[in-house]
Amino acid sequence: MSIQTVKFLLVDDVEENLLALEALLRRDGLELIKARSGPEALELLLAHEFALALLDVQMPGMDGFELAELMRGTERTKSIPIVFLTAGGFDEQRRFRGYGAGAVDFLFKPIEPEILKSKADVFYELYIKRQEAIKQSESLREALAKNAELVASVQRLNESLERSVEERTAQLLEANEQLQGFTYSVAHDFRQHIRGINTNASMILEEAGPSLGEHRKSLERIGQVACRMGQMTDDLLNYARFRSETLRPVELDLTEMALEATETYQSLYPHARCCVAPGLTVSGDRTLVRILLDNLLDNAFKYSQEAPYPLVEVGRANDAFFVRDNGSGFDMAYAHKLFLPFERLHSDDALGGTGIGLANVRRIVQRHGGKIWATAAVGAGSTFFFTLKGDEGD
């Protein structure tokens, strides 16, 4: 099976609104299908598989709420995420009705382009990852078709994976406005399902023994894909959340925060030394700055382990803070890719990572009106510099 083009359904009775949405959301690999009424949308829902439905609330005849309720009552369309677009003011009764009809979010007109794109990107990537998981499952079933007993076991494992993905999607759809309800506790629940899948895979590997032959790697891959999906989902949600989350800047003791964070990493990497400069203070959102430090320190400790005497430093140079390590470094020719989502300059899978961490770091710095950059040399370590103004940037 080839991964399908991702499709979004746009429903609005005003042609100008549809054209505006189409212009904002257009990207490679995404097909935008438009409907000008509820009945027309229902016909399209029977003919296409959609990753997201953007519904105008106020339409003549069948309004957006009625269309959503009909979608929730149909097996084929009940799991499609719905975002309502409305020009109405803040009305709790209308909002509760929308969430009751299955909405994942409300966006109020005039729509902020960056917020709309950020939310759309999340559902685009979730759909792609789900299709990839299904493709892996089908490939494995074909490879093991000659061994009926093993195929049955793997099929149960695949079904468990697909149920976990569906449960995760359902949890995402229950989130409250602007994805604020997508928390790490939900991600933790999903990881519990992942651990169950990995346990089942290990049991099958142990029981089947040598009879697996060349299919052993395929079975192991199922667990790896599931784990990566869980982490990727969390990172993508954070990537969207950091763009719109309200900042709560306070005066922070960056030295104390860095020392607290390094305690964990030094227990994981006991041979590494860490030096944190005293008197580092900054104005910023405590939660987001802690996430920023965690990402930079995690990379510094992780990539310095090949050094004879691993060393991580946190300090300040002029107006910029820095996190420095003496690890593997990277080629500055690729520095322009460093903070892009899904870009990894190290190919060693044993080091983990999803390619979203530094993208999240840059977004946090930008939300604080600051800048981030890095210097490095292959085999000679890296230094990440960042500034924080404490207020929201552009």
C-alpha cells in the first residue's frame, strides 16, 4: 500500500472564505477539498478519507454543529478531527455544544494565519505517521503469510498497535480549546500501550525462537515504530503548543535551574563533569525555559560521551547564555538545518531523538524575543548560544 495524499475538508458557504483557507493551508502533499454546504460535505465524506475537517459554524440550512453531529453518528467519519471556524463571540453554551458534537478546537474569525497553520501541521503529521504504521503492518503480514500461526500472532500485535493509535487519536480529539488539553499525562498513557506492544513482541520472539528466521527483524521493527510514534506525537504537539501558549515571564535563577537539571543527567552519565557559572539570571517563562535547558543539556551530555573526559558547561558570554560540550560536534556546513523540524545531524539511532527537540528550543527562544545559534567542529564539541528578552517576540 502506498501512503495516500493527505486530504483536508473545508466547509463554508462563502466562496471568499474557502479561497482564503485554501491559500493559507496550501502545501506539498496536501489536497484541500471544498464544500459550500452541509449536504455537499456529507457526499464528499463518503468519497474521501480526510485527516481534518474545518467547518464554518454559521451556514444556511445545515449548520456546522449539525454536520458535526451527523459525522459523529457515522462509523466512517466519526474519528475525523473537527475544528470549528466561527465569527461569533465567546459563548459558553455554543462552545459546549461544539465540543459535544466532537470538536477538537474552535478558531474565531478573523483567523490568525500562524495559529491555523500550526494546528493544521499537527493533524497533517499525525495522519502521515498513522499511514506509515499501517504500511509497516501490511508489509509484515505479507512477509509472514506462509507461517499461519506466526501471522496470527503478529496480526494481533498489529491490531493492538492500530487500536493504540486510534485511542491516542480519540484522546487528542477530546482536548479542549487550542490544544491546551494535550498534556504529557496523555502521552504517558500512550507510552503504557507502547510498552504493552513491546512486551507482546518480546514474548513472540522468545516463543517462536529460530523459526522466525528473516522475519525477526520485521517483528522487532513493529516495536521500534510504535515507540517512535509515541515520542513523535508528543514532540509535534509541543511544537504546535509553544507557538500559541501564553507566556508568564518572571525573574529566573538560571544557575539554580541548570544545577537542578544536571543532577538527573549526571546520574545517567556519571563519568561526565558539569560546570555551571554562578549568578545567571534572566526573565522568562519558567516552564518553557526549563524545557529549553533540558533539551540543550540532554544533547550536551548525550553527544559528549565519546570524549575521554566528558565536560558540559553552562555560562554566559557577553549578552548570550551558552551550553557547551566537548563531544562529537558537527559540521558547520549543515548548521542551517540545525533547528529545522525532523532534521538530525547525527545518524546514530542509538542516541535516540526525533529531530524536534532543537526546533522546540528555537520556538521557545523566539517566543521570548531572543535568538539562538551554535558553533561546532567535528570531534571538538558544540556550543549553543541563546538570548532571552523575557517578552514575546514577533
